[in-house]
Amino acid sequence: MNKTASNVIVSLEDVHLSFGSTEVLKGIDLSINRGDAVSIIGPSGSGKSTILRCINALVKPQSGRITVGDTRVDQLTTEKERIALRKRVGIVFQQYNLFPHLTVLDNIALAPIRILGVDRQSAAKLGRELLERVRLSDKAQSYPGQLSGGQQQRVAIARALAMKPDLVLFDEVTSALDPETVGEVLSVIRDLVREGMTSILVTHEMRFAEEISDTVVFTENGLIVDQGTPEQIFHQPDNPRIRQFVSGLGGARDAVRDGEGI
């Protein structure tokens, strides 16, 4: 797909961000097409998750330009503006952040009711449809504490989808899961990508990234070292550092499962 202006949904231009004296992003340029799946890979601490947080206005860069659709994210100043952005840009974190006192269905229906003004009956109907989509139809009246980690993460994905976003960001969503439940979460994401959901994934799941991505982006030390097709990045990388990283993982899960702090 050519990245024409009309097709680009996310654009980052020379984005710099520091936490105190620590430079986290050192000039990020990235353009993402509507309908694409983009995986961001690289060693822990390389700024991958921070890129997602910038896109969703959870952190604000010191300089650079971030555009989502027709919104200049870097220029948002009020919580009202940020909430309006997050109606269109969903994010799923490593931790599920479900409300333990609410049923699965109520967790999903809450935001459409409170933020979008959807009536309770319609929100419940949508919630049941989404639970079917993430293969948890029988868990509507369960509470999060009664579910496995993989099931809770699928509920978190359904909750993000309940806002009917233009774009979903996945931030290391399998890092906290035990290996037996990783596959069920990846399967749901795979289905969403095949349906055309615009997605950006920060992941250490190399085989999965290779399978589902239109573009793979490799970051290190706050920079995008290279980006290209999965074939280019995983099998024909020009950069020796990427060759070392990919061969070191051997297509398997990174042994480091700390969720990347920045």
C-alpha cells in the first residue's frame, strides 16, 4: 500500500521525548496507513511502548508532530480533547485493568454508556456481540477474578473495541500471560487484523509479528533503526544489529517478560 496523504491515519514527525535527563525518543518518524497492521519490535527499554503512549496522548513529547486522522495530538491541551482522541484510538495494555467488582459484560458496556452516551440495553447488546467475537460468550456474567489471564486480556480487547475505534494499540498484551494462554489472545488479534482493523503492536512475539504485519519497525535507543516488510526485517535485514536481534530470538518469545518500562 502506498502511504498517500489520504490513506495515512497516524503520522509521527521528528518526535523527541525525555523523562528528566533521560532521552527516550530521539527523533521518531513513522507513517501508518489505515487498515494496516504494524509491529514495533526491539530490545526492552528502546522506546517502543512510549511511541504508543504518545499516539494516545498519555505522554506528550517535548518536540515533534503527531497526527492521528485530522487531530494534532501533540497540540492537545485539555482532558476533554484527550478523551475525544481516545474515543477513536483504543489501547490494550499488558495489565488488564478490569474493574473486579463488575461483571465481564458490565466492564465492556461501561465506557459506551458513560462516554458515548449509549443506552444500557444497546451497550449490553454490543458487549455480547464483542464477547462472541473474542470467544467468551459464556463469560458475560462472570467476574474478572473468575477468569484466566488470557480470558481477562480478551475481555480487555473487547472493552477497547466497544468504543468502535479507528485504531487499536496493543502494548505487550501477552507479556504477563503464562505461555498456555498466549495463543488464545494472539488468535483474537489475528482475527481483528484479518478483518482490517488498523493496529499497532508492541510485541516480543516474533513469529506472530512476521505473520500478521504489513510493516515491522525495529527500534533501539529511542530511534527507529529500520522498518520494512516482515520479509525484509526478519529474513533479509541490511542492518547487522537487526540480524543479531532476530537470530538471537530465533523466532521465539523473548526471555525477558518484564513488559518494558518505557
